[in-house]
Amino acid sequence: MIRDENGQLAGYVFVDMAGRDVGSYVQEAKQRVQEQLDLPTGYTLVWSGQYENLARVRERLKVVIPLTLALIALLLYLNTKSGVKTAIVLLAVPFSLVGAVWLLYALGYNLSIAVWVGMIALMGLDAETGVFMLLFLDLAYDERVRAGRMRTQDDLEEAIVHGAVKRVRPKMMTVVAAFMGLLPIMWSIGAGADVMKRIAAPMVGGLFTSFALELLVYPVLYAIWKWRFVMQRGALVAPSPPEAKRSAIC
């Protein structure tokens, strides 16, 4: 097709592809064209279509993704009042992305804007469930401290195991509820189904690896932090129970 574009004659070459993403194809095509084609004076070559939209959104994601991580870190710090706890929760992000990448590979999906949107949603979900895990660990730890049973490393491990076990059922309910809500999207067909599947796929895959991380890795990191940087340094302070605070106020 030949038509006018910006006051100049424009020739369009339409390319359909399958089995690979648009971005990598255009990068390779640009390199081949640059090596093998010498444009005469007055001629220009522009890569447009989906690639142009992809490049535009990619520049926006360079701002959106760091901003999203910064906002998550800020909200976590305001909630936990601890830089260590914030860092522990943020560890869920790369671990959950492992499951997301595995599922994308198994389904044959390439990286796209929809996939990145799903990963951004996964970050928020991981942060939410990670905060709940730390809450149960803190409750079990503080309970032992108030009872005067937090003296040795064995006491610490017993408290952490108790808190982690109490988190299994709520965590399982959270994962199953999210999984059941996303599963129909993975089976959907029709208009817009391809985009929705690529949004849901990272969340489905990431839920499983984040589930394993929070139950197996979080308690270990929590134990190392409490034992080496709190208990061994003599920073063990028993928080006052609500009844004692109420009596002191009266």
C-alpha cells in the first residue's frame, strides 16, 4: 500500500509473525536492515504499528515499576515501622516472579505489556500476604516474651514454628481464593481473552512460589534477625500487655 504520510509518499510493509515477541523481532530486523540496506538521500525508514506502541509503553514502565516498588516499600515501612521487616517482605517479589516466569514459559507466552501489568499486580499481592505472615510471627514472639519464655534459641524457634503453623490455613485460603478467581480467566475465550490470560498468568504462577517462600523462607529470616540482632544484643524487651497498660492509665 502506498499513500501520503507527512507530505511524502509512504510505502508500508506489513509483517505478521508467530512464535516470538514483536520487540525482539524488530531489534533483529533493524540490525539486518542497517547492515544490508543503504537508504538513498531523502528516504526515511520508520518502524511503527504495535512496536511503536510497545516502545512508548516500555518507557512508561521504566517509571511505573520503580515507583510501584517505592510505594510498596513506603507503605510497608509505615505499617511495620521496621526497615528489616520491610526488606523481608520485599524479598517475596523476586521469589514470586520465579513462579510467574516458569508459568509464562510453560504456556509459551512472551513478555508483553499485559504480562508486566500482571507482574505489577503480583507485587502488591505478595506484599499484602507477606505482612500477614510477619504479623503472626510477631504475635507468637511477643506472646513468649511476655510470658518470660524467650531465653534461648530453642525458645525462639518454637515460637516461630508456632506462629508459622497458625499462618498455614489463612495463607492457603488466600492463595486458593485468588487462584479460583483467576482460573476462569485462563480458560476464557473470545474478544480480549489473549490479553486477560497474559495478565492473569504471572499472578497464578507467582502465587505458588510466594506461598512456599512465606512458609519456608520468611520464618528462617525472621529467626536469624531476632536471634542475632535482637536477643544476642540484649534488646529483648517484653511489651506490656493491654491489661497492664489499661491499669497504668487508670
